Amino acid sequence: MATARELIGRPAIVSSYLAPVLLIGGTVVAGALSPGYDPVRQTISELAAGDAPTRVLMTVFFVLTGLCHLVTVTFARGIGIAGRVAFLIGALATLGVAAFPLPTVAGSSATHTAFAMVGFIALAAWPLLGMRCRADFPWLVRPLGSILGTAILTGLCVWFLIIWSSHSSPVVGLVERVAADAESLWPAVVVTALFRRARMPAAAVSKE
């Protein structure tokens, strides 16, 4: 049976909860400080563009979110190794988004887009890749939960990709936020399940 130490380290609990607070809260704060910014029509990346008034602020939020992901992947030992590698790639891609911002609010950057796409893909794939088949693990990291997690996150990412590729959708910012926010929240859901399982008595686990 997996021990509490094998399943989860306490730093992952803090970091997984803090990551969505930083990302979601950061976009709300930065958007409110950007005159004329429309969170439904404009993307999150525009808040950190080279000529955006919130460039530094949003960049800091991106960096802190990426660092939180790094802590989570380090201490969430209950996630399978392949999933942790994918999660690590997603964390590094988040830092890449911060390091290579859009040059201007209305501009584009192939490097920035590449990091963003890699991040979206990796953060959608890790639940499936991190699947654990042992019965003493919570259902969210066993086959059904892992498949469900990646299916939901992938569906949201594909939805965003379709909207984003149209180049004329008035809701691209809203759809991006739904996908990005879901990806930032899912690790906290999984970590919570791992933490609860780690605290359960062995007898209670064996009855499931």
C-alpha cells in the first residue's frame, strides 16, 4: 500500500491551491488595471505584452504560477512518473510564456505561441499519463479518473484552439480563460484526492 509520504508532500498542497489563485486572480487584477481591456475578446497574453501597462505584473503572475506547478510536480508523488514529466513540461512552458511575451498587444510571436501551445497540451495530457492502476490510490488517478480528467481538459483546449484559429471570434479571451483556469485547477483537485487518501487508515482503504 502507498504510504502518505509516497502519495503527497505537504508543499504540493499549498502550491496546487496557490497556482489557480495566482493565475485566475492575476488575470482579474491585471485586466482591471488595463484601461479598455476586454477579458471576453482579448487573450491573457495581451496583459503581458511588451506595450501593455500591466506587462510586469502579469509576467510576475505567470512566473509564480509556473513555479507553483514545479513545486506541485516535485511533491505530488502519487502521480505516475510520465504524468509528472508532462506536468513538468507544462510548468516550464508557463515560464516560457513569461520569458517570451507578445511584442505588442496587437502583435504576434511564434515563440510565445509555441510555448503557450506546448503548455496547453502538456497540462491537458498529464492526468492520463500519470494514471495509477493500484486499488489503494484515489479514483481520480486511477484509469477512469485519469481518462476523464484528460478528456475534459483536452476538450476545453480543442475548443479554444478552434476559436483562436478563427482569428475573428469575439469570445476568444473567454474561451481561453475557461481552458487555462481548468488546467490550473485540476492539479488541486488531484492533490486533494491524494491528500485525503494519504490520511485514510489502511483498513478504510482496503474496504474500497
